[in-house]
Amino acid sequence: MTFDILHRVGIDTSVDKVYETLTTLEGNRGWWDSRARGDGHKGGVLTFFEHDFQVTDAVPGELVKWKCVRGSPEWLGTEITFQLAHKKDQTFVLFKHAGWKEPVEFMHHCSTKWATFLLSLKALLETGKGRPAPGEVPVYVGG
Amino acid sequence: MTFDILHRVGIDTSVDKVYETLTTLEGNRGWWDSRARGDGHKGGVLTFFEHDFQVTDAVPGELVKWKCVRGSPEWLGTEITFQLAHKKDQTFVLFKHAGWKEPVEFMHHCSTKWATFLLSLKALLETGKGRPAPGEVPVYVGG
């Protein structure tokens, strides 16, 4: 049995704009980690916070999927999926960070951080300005 | 098998202040639902968003636990736990909304909303002003 972090945001933009943001280095630098490196297209590897993510799937207008192939023991092997759907005049991003081995305190922390970063993705696409790290929304004193 | 929403925030205040906020009507009105009604002490029933929550446990300095006893089919019977711990010069709130029957899209939505409300709790205690509903942080267009 494993454990998943789930989130959803609705963004006032097209599915294509969300897809482009999630599959390009520049796009991902705008909402998650401004120091990201690598290649966001299918088969590429993106590095965020010294963790490597292989882009294992990317279907225009539908979904983007990453697998953590280097990083902390808690993250290694976990998979992150962004499912996209346009409805109610916006693009909904159904987010899942799947495969945590235990619901450790760090998982609680990461769940809250993911919410702030997904709201950063929403802000980036709606206003042109996200809040990627460093400079992201703090969820504790000192972080 | 059931599914849980997890979060964690660290707040620049004492454990006692967090506990007081979570066990009083006025406190809970300041971060979650400004229209809340009821009694936040152990054994009491709080009403938020037309859902009733029995305060099934409340241990000063340690934890507060609610059970949803009236509400939407997805929420009914679920349990919400706030575990409190003072460390690293702040009070950490380890949050769990446990017992979802299925990881439905509404669960994804609620997970993101919980993050914004827990950051509202943090803001309330650190600045004196939270963002309870109505007027909370929107996570989609129209909500």
C-alpha cells in the first residue's frame, strides 16, 4: 500500500497554455523552481530542487507525468501526474503525487507546499507572475 | 481501504493559542468559516458550511479531533485531526482529514482548499487576520 497527495486547481486559461507551461523548462521555472534545469518534453529529464524527474508521459491537452529518478528516499520512485480538462470556462488541473511509502510528516509538509505551488501555477497563467522557489509562499517559520 | 488528506503548517505562536483557536467558535470563525455556529469544546458540535462536526477529542496542547456527523455523502463519517507540537520555535499543526471512501475529484479540490485554510489559520495567529469563508483564497474560477 502506498499513499498519494491529491490537489485540484481551476485556471482561467486554455488547456494548451497549461500543457506548454508543464512541458517547457521556462514554464516550469515560472511556478515551481526558478532554478530548474533540463528538458520538459516527453523522455526528457527535469531537475528541481536537486531531484531529477523523467518526463514519462506527455499527451497534448490531456496529461503530463513525471517520475522521480533521483532525490530524497521519500521522493525516489514517486510519480507526479497532471491531468488536464477544460470545463466550466477554465482548465482544471487534477494533480496526484503518488507512491509515498509511508504518510510521514514530510509528506504532510509536501502536500501543503504542492497546494501553494499549484496556486503559483494558476497565478502565473492568469496574471503572468507565479511564486516559484525561492520566494514561494512560506508554510512554516523559516520555510 | 480509505483515503486521507494530509497537511502541515508551522505557526509562530504557542501551542495553547492554536488549541484555543481550534476549540472556540470565535477562533474557528477566524480561519475557516466566519458563519460557523455551535460549540467547539469537547463533546460539542460545530457547524461549518452546513456540515456538523462533533468534537470527539480535545486534549490541551496535544490535539483536536472532529467527526463529520451531518453533511455531504463524501464528508459524512470522515474525521479531521489537528495534532499540535511545539518545536523549532513554532507550533506545528499536523492535519489529517481521514476516511474518504474514494479519491474523487471533490477530494482533490478539498485537499487544496484545506491548504489555503490552514495557511489562513497561520495568518490569523501570526497577523491577527485570517481568510475564512466567504472571502477565502480562490482555487478555481468562481470558487
